Amino acid sequence: MSKKGIVKDLARQRIRWLFNLAAEETRKGRYERAKRYTELIMKIAEKGNIKIPRLIKRSICSNCGVVLIPGITLSIRLRGEGRGSHVVARCMLCGWVKRY
């Protein structure tokens, strides 16, 4: 494996580890620490020149940076029926809304 491949693999491991720590801190109600962990995730992804996995990226509020956990920091609703239906995710801390 090349040196760049090793760095990218290490960055992915760190991102997963920091995301788990941020989720744990969010469950405990320590939102400032969780926000710091998500800031570090963004920095590592930028420095390592890698994309943040979709599952992790959608689980972080784009406005306040806290991990979105249903029932704690996230409200999920289904809007519409049939072909026009979509998921509406709302952060319970800052009110940010994302539609999928």
C-alpha cells in the first residue's frame, strides 16, 4: 500500500472513531464536546482529502454541528404520499431542516 493510501485509511478510521465519540457525548448531553469532535471530523477529511461517508455526513447537523440522534436531537417526519414523498429531518437544538 502506498503512503497516501495508508494516510487515507488512517483518516477514515479516525473519522469513524471521532463520530462514535461525538454520538456518545450527544447522548450524555455534552453538546459542546460533540460539536468539537465533528469539527475535527471535518478537518481530518479536508486534510486527508477524503469524502466523509454519507451515513456520517447526514448524521451531523449542517448548522450547529451536533450529531443527530432521533428523539434526542433529531425529529424525523415523512411528508407527502406516493412519488412526491420525502423525509424531513429537523434538528431539535437549532431548528435546521433538511429534506431528502
